[in-house]
Amino acid sequence: MKGGEYMRVSEKKYLMDLAKDIVIAKLSSAAPNLSNKDSGNSIAEMYEAIYDKAKDIYFTDNSDDNA
């Protein structure tokens, strides 16, 4: 998060749910594969990357000055 930006719990939950939905959609469309520590780490990294990018976009485009 950039300096001075504050995220309400509802905003954080929204972004977490958005990232979760994207990960689920991706995994649902992928070919089945083994579940193990490595695949779990890959999924966690994908979720984190999606969440971080969504948060960046949210703070870039979510300013009262843009209204």
C-alpha cells in the first residue's frame, strides 16, 4: 500500500473475495493435477499477485478527486 492510503475492512474483504473468485475461475478451467505442497504454494502466489494488483488498481483509480 502506498503511503497515506487507508483501506477499510469492507474494501479489503472485497479485494480478497475478488482475488479468490479469479483464482477459483482459473483453477476450474485448468486441467486437473495433483494437489501437493508445490501446487499449494503456486496457488498462494497466484492469489497474492492477483490481490496485490487489484489493490494497486483500486488505489490508482479510486480517488474522490476523480469524481
